[in-house]
Amino acid sequence: MGVFRFFYSSACHHGVTKNALAALRKKTGCTFANCRKALELHNNDEIKAEEWLKEQIKSLGWITAEKLQSRAASQGLIGIASSKKKVAMVEINCETDFVSKNEKFKNMVNIAAKACLKYPLLSSGTDTHTILLNSETMGKLKVGNETLKDQLAVLVGTIGENLLLKRAFCFETTNDDIEVAYSIHPPCQNSDVLIGKFGSFISYRRLKGENVNGDVKPTDNVGYSLCQHIIGMSPSKIGEYNVDEPSKNSNDEKIFIYQDFLFDETKTVGEILNESQIEILDFKRFECGEAEPEKTTEQ
């Protein structure tokens, strides 16, 4: 963590033990010189020394972040966290693909996804709610005693690249009839958060009633397959029969129900939905580095 060396300029060895130095360095990642300085300033109190070092790291991180904020950050990762029928999908950006493979950066995506998963959604009178969070709102979310923005600034100081909390999509339902599915590509498990370059989500329900063909059994993995289709084919809307017209060229089709199904091009997505007895209620697709992030919206 050489970027922080300047906050200690003179070596003073009085009263500082090797064990305390080693323990503090392991906890903070700071140089021995800075760990020694922290212990000297706080009379060998390791807890206070650690707190002081973290504040110094945060301050230097903010300085670095301000210097780098004008640099383009179009690489990064998508992360998806879930709990029952609550899902959060986030995008965190960096400058280079090399940094996106860094374990500390991946951990930041993990932390951000879990923080967004805790975002309060449901209110009285509603059983289903979605929201798109912008960078500013994400940055204010708390992780322990710190905000996501604080943690990101520390990481900027460590990695030395411009990093950005770009956006998050959050969904929650308590409706037993509504099911959810999501997918990441290429898939990479990072703790209990999925991470990759593309992410997708759908909410749907099983059809009921006289018009449902009882001979057709619902496909358990159809939701996941549809999410993979969304990643690959990038539909712009679900679409409605007798309202939306299919494209003359199937290769240019952007309406979900009229697209050729990714895993069986002899059928359209609409036909797959009919066979599987499901209705798509909503979907969301994130592609890392998309030029224009979506505005914050609530439903």
C-alpha cells in the first residue's frame, strides 16, 4: 500500500513491539512505518491505532478518487444477490479488465450487491416492488458504520483506478403466485453473489384457468433459460399480441415474445411461454459498460 507512505516521514522505534506491528499490518495492509506511527500516536493501543489508520486510508482514498474521477471507467462487473423472492442486480465499473479480475474489486461487487439487497422496498398495500438505484443513491447505502461510497474510495486508493457505483436494480415480492429467475454470463460464483459481465432478471407467474392446457407440464428451468435468452438476444420490451407487430426480419426482432428462442430457433419466445404455461411480468438486463445508465425509477 505504497500510496500511503507519505503520512509517516520519520522512524521512531520507542515502545512499539514486533507483535503489535505485525498484527496491525495484517489487519490494515499498511506499511510497517505507518503502523509504527499509528501505535506511537496512540500509546500502543492497537484498536485506536487501527481506527486512525483506517481514517488515513479513507482520506487518501478520497483524494485519489477526486484525482481520477474524470477518467473513463467502462470495464467492471455485474453482481446478483438474492434472498427468497428478493433480488438485487448491481453494476460496478473500473477502468481496465485487469482490475475487474482483482479479488478486492470482486469483493466490492459482493458488498454492493448485498447492501442493495437490504434496500427497503415493500410498503403497506403492495406485495411487489421494483426500483432502479443510481450511483448517488447506491453510494449512501450503509455497510456497517461506513457508506458504500466510503468503501469505494478506500478501494480507489488501493487499486489506483477510477471506480464507479453505476446502478442497481432491486425487486421484491411476497406474492405466492409470482416467481423470479436470474442469470449471469459468464458465470462466476463469488461467495454467495453471482458475478459476470452480463446479468438478467425476470419475474413471472404460472397461468391458471380453463385456457391452460393440462397436458403441458411447466418446465422448472424455463425461467433460467429465458434469462439466458435475454442476455443473448437483448429484447427491448415484452410485447403484446394484437398490439405490437413483429419485425419483418427476425434477426432484427427486439420484442421479446416474437424473438426466436435462443435454445430452439424453430419456436418463438411467445410459443415457449405458452407451452410452459407462464406469463412474463417484468424483465431487466444489465450489460457492463453500457453507454447510458437507466434513470432511477420506482414501481
